[in-house]
Amino acid sequence: MIPAAMPAAAPPFAPATLEEFEAVLRRHDSATLALEEWCARRGLGHPPRITAETLSQQEGEVDPELRARLALNEGEGVTQRNVHLRCGPLVLSVAWNWYVSERLTAPMNEALRSSDVPFGKVVAALDFRRRPLSVTAGPARGCPAGTISTHQAILVLPDGRPLAYLVECYTATNLRPPPR
């Protein structure tokens, strides 16, 4: 008697490369959209929804370099928000965002204060564009151990005014095989 065919084992998930990850990031003005695409491709999270776990958020004075970078007008302030961007339980990025709150609507500011919706999704209606400033392989100053890539960028409104300055520390979790 010939034994019945055994079901084929699931093929191993191909390891991700930093180059593939960086290519996905480059395709998007929003890190949130890039991470959602990455999560879907890698089978992370069901559904692959990105959330922002706020670690700190504060308004206050900023140094002259950041004031110039954000082209602040008299009376405009900056809010600094530090978050973990997650796909389910996985932390994919530790990010700092300094944004000009007066350039957002009141509902956008409220959503950033009180929800787990990432900045890019909250302000998507503003039609911002990303201007990369630098990409560093591994951790830059201030990034946690295990950072595989650090991005600095400015988000710019359609009229050319800066909206936000970002530092994004992408974790090694992005390159690991998905949990089974």
C-alpha cells in the first residue's frame, strides 16, 4: 500500500534585507504607510495596522537650529512627541517628531494628544511631502540599541512651509521572520 501524500510543510519565510526595507520606506512620504506596507508584506499583524504608543509629548521652547528648520513664525510653537510605532505587539520604530501645532487643525491636535493614531495618518489630509535629510545605517545618537537604520526628515506642506522634523529609529524587528 502506498501511503497518502503528506501535506507539504509551509515554506520558510525568506529573510528580509535592509535594502528591501529601505526601498519600502523610500516609496512613501509617510512612515506609517511604509510600515503598513512592510507589515502586510512580512505577515506581521492581522490586520497590519500601525499604532503609535506615546511615550512623551510636550510643548515648549526649541533651540535656534530647530526654529530655523521649521521656519517658525512669531507666536508659533512646537510640540515634541516621542512614540513607539507598533504593528500589533511588535515595536518597529522609535520616533521623535517635532511639529508646528498651529499648522494643524484643532481636531488633528486633539487626535495627536489623545489617540494611538500615528502622526502621518492624523495629518494625511494636509498632503505633506517628505524631504529626507539623512539616513544612517544603524543607530544615530539617541536611538536605542538594535536600531538597524535611522532616518531624519522634514515633512513639508504643499505651500513649502515645514510641518514637522522627524528622527526615526527603525528596529531589528523589521528584519526578523514573522512570528508563527
